[in-house]
Amino acid sequence: MKRRCNFYGFFYPLSLYLAVLLPGFLISHPSSGQTFHCIIVADTKISDIGPSCTRDLAAMAGRLDTIARTLGYRFNLVVRNDEQFGPQGLNDALDQINCQPSDVVFFYYSGHGFNKPEDTGEFPYLRLVHPAATVRGDSLIREIVTLNTIRIEDVHRRLIEKKPRLCVTLSDCCNQILNDARGVQTLRPTFRGIYTEKDLDMLRRLFSNTEGDVLITTAKRGERALSTSSFGGLYTFSWLDAVQQAEANNNDVTWETLLNDAEQRLQNMLRQNFPGYKKHHSHWRINLKPREVPPPPCSRVTFDQINTFLNQLTDETKSFTERNTLRQQTAPRYFAADGDVKIYIRNPERPVDILPIESYLKNLQLHAASIVRVNVVERLSELATDCRYRILTIEEIR
């Protein structure tokens, strides 16, 4: 009944990779100050998506550990997988979390999910069947509807009640209506990208200088999410990739722009790699307290808007005429008429080509079939006095 797919452009210490695969594992790196609590619940024993969930578990644990260490937080990792997966394992994990007012809590679920015909909620229920349980056919449906489920919103609410400064909940699972439940799609994606250095300022904006809560799920109500045993969940892939790219490429990152970028990457991967499958779309709810931010000297476009625009020019599901009209109408708002684009493949400090803005945008349309993704490197781009880009640095993934 589910799901998702994944790339991980970083490597973890072998000890961590092995440790997060152990049932009920808890690790803490002692330090002073704030704690980054991380709860991961993954259905690693189930026959259809267990390998995918195992990949997700290792990747997300490693990434969040890196984020916590970079910020100087104590990292408290609680994992419920294998024999400790199930309603009791989830409840025990939630009960272990004791928060201080300055702490961060990040909950991640990788497994099966669904929604109910009589429930109008947008967020899914988690299917928490203990691996020792044996269910088939109608008995599986009855079991799902009764005891072994919990709404992800209820998990999120319980964590908020612990009063952390920031609570982020992310579920990578299907959200299709129960009566429309179908089998898992087993797919193998392709991905090309670069490895980048961390940007401490970006992580501080997302995790340290933020107060409130964020609830994220992989698929909207009625949709199935995709996964592969080799790479994990497709949305987990996209989210981790968006974080990695934002660390190196962008200056002004918020949770809204990060999730918009992850959604764009998800749709791009679906379009490029799985054109024959029904699409799914991530869904989120952000409830963050506003911060005092000095107003910008003039209104300017954000990096996710630029990314969206450039990738729309390569989207061959749109006609050439549509893309040409979009270019003519939108480009003058974003770019100075005499601006240039610096194009790189691996090293952003050494562009492989420099083209006038107008020429580059036309090339995107003409060579759309050969371009998988365009990433804007905001930190190496420059604005003109009217807040349009005079120099735009981009990475092309072909």
C-alpha cells in the first residue's frame, strides 16, 4: 500500500550506519547546551518495502546527526525498527523524549501509510503492524483500520506538547484512500549531482533561529508515494537533496523555500525517470513565529522561484510555444538585460561557460531533452541595483 525513492550524496561513518540499523538503538553525543532530538520509526522488516525503509533510516539518521554536530547540539537519536517497530515501539520512543525550551525535535517515519474514506484530513495514518504479526487479505484491512494505526498529526501534536522550540515531523508514506489501496511500485531512479560543503548560516536559519512547528508528508490525500529497495523513498531523496543543495548554493533559506525546492525536485525526478506513473505531491503545514527581519533594500526574487522558472523552460511536457511565452514574459522581471549566466558542472568556482542571459534561456528551451535539472547557486550570483540578476551562476545536471 505505498510509496516513494532516494539518493544520498554523502557518506556516514560505518559505525553510525550499522548502529541505526539495530532495533531500538539510542545514541547521544554529550555536550553542553541545546539538544537535537531525533526519532526515526521505520518498517524495516516488512517484505515489500523493508530494504527501502532501511536505506531511509540510515540516510536520515546520518544527515540529522551531521546537522546537529554542525550546529554544536547534543544529538539524541531514538530508533524504532525491526522487532521494535509497531504501536508500542512508537509510544515508547515518544515517551523517551524530554525537551528543554531551546531543544529541537525531528520525527521521521518511513513505512506504509493510507487515509480513510470517512476522514477528510489531508495528512495520512501510519500503519504500525509489528513484524511478528501475520495478516492477509481482508484481515489486513481490518487490522489496519483498528488497532495498529496512528494519524501523523497526532504524533506531531504529542511532540509539540513537549514544548520544544522547534518541532519538525516528516512522514514518507502513501496517503491513498484505503478502499483504493494497491501494491507498491518498485522503481529504480537515476540521479546526477554534486557534493557540496556545509553552510552553517543556512542550518542556523532553519534549526537554530526558528520557533514553532513544521508538519510534512510525502503525498497528498488520495495519492501513492514511490520507493525503491536500492535507494529508499523518492521524497526523502528530494528532501535530503534540497537540504544539501541549499547548504552550498543559497543565502536566503526558509522552511517554505526549502520545501518548495524539495517539491520541485520530486516532480522533476518523477517527470524525468517515471513518466508513466501517476504523480504524487508533497504536502506540508508550517506554523512558525515571525522573526524580526530587516526589510530588503528592494523586492527581489527568491532562489526557489528562479529554480522553478529555469526548470519550467526544460519541461518538455509543456509545448515549445508555452515555454517560449513563459521566457518572454518572466525573464525581464528576473534578469538584467545585459546580464550573464555562468555555467558549471562540478566546481562552481570554475564555470565551463559564460553566456548572455537571453542566449542561455533560449538554449534551455532548445536543449531541454538533455538537461535533467538546473540548480541556482545563489551565493555566487550577483544582483544589479534594481534587484534583478546581473550574474547568475547555475549548475546543469545532464
